[in-house]
Amino acid sequence: MELPADFDAPHFWEDSDYAAEAYTEPWPSDELIGRVEADLGYRLPAFYVALLRTRNGGVPRNTCFPTTEATSWADDHIAITAICGIGYEKRISLCGDQGSQFMLDEWEYPAIGVVVADCPSAGHDLVMLDYRACGPQGEPAVVHVDQEDDYRITPLAPTFEAFARGLLPESAFEE
């Protein structure tokens, strides 16, 4: 899949040395994607893969997503720090040392899917692909999981594409 023509991938990502060093993996080959999917036990959404073929993990320019209910972060939105890359090298990449499986095993997040974004709370909340309704080969919803509130799951978007398109700048929530 290629990204839709109306999605501005070059302007989606923040350019910084920090983001590149901390989050960006090398370009993901088909073989690497297959290996990561096999290790995770889930097919990654086509839009997620296409987006990460423009930059394999990093910090988006817009880091906030509106919510209809309060979370431990805010009354009306969540914030993310970065989107996880497809790979094994960076700490929070999907299969990194502190990636998806680590968060399930060590932090006891629910085994509902794949961790795709970390939040500013340093592990106390995160964003996951939720495969409960679609199964491991389906198109997952995107949810916020709040460890500080007994792992409460807050629905965010029906697809990863809707999540990426719905990210807003922090200034959208300033009073």
C-alpha cells in the first residue's frame, strides 16, 4: 500500500537529531516486517507500514489526539512522545528492548495487541493497536491504555490511519 495522495507524509514527522537517534530505525524491508509481525503475532495495518516506510519511527509534528473522556493526561486529549518503529534496534521499537512485548510482560499491559506509541508519562500510559474485535490478521482499532487508572482502555480511532490523521498540535488544547 502507498499512502493516500491527500496524506502529507513529509510534513507528518518532526525533524530532529533526537528523534532520529532515539526512535528512527533503518528502512523496513518486507522481510523485516514479516519477521516483526511473526514475533508479535499480529499483522500490522497497511497504513502504519506505509507511513513507517516514509520514516521508520519518530516524533510526529502533531502529538495530541482528542478524547471524549478524561484520561490521566487531560480532560479532553492524550499526548504521545513518538510512534514506534518497525524493528529491533531502538529501545521502544515494536520489538525493541522496551517495545511492545516488554510493556505487556514487565508493565502488565493487557494482551490486546501491539504498542505503537509511547506517551510522556514514561510508561504509565501508551497507545496500542487493539485487535480484540478483528483478530490478529484484521484491521485494529487504536486505543489509549492508562496504567495509572487500572489499565483503563479509552477508544481513540477505528483505524491507525484515522489516528494519524487525527493527531493535532499541542496548541489546539491550550486554554
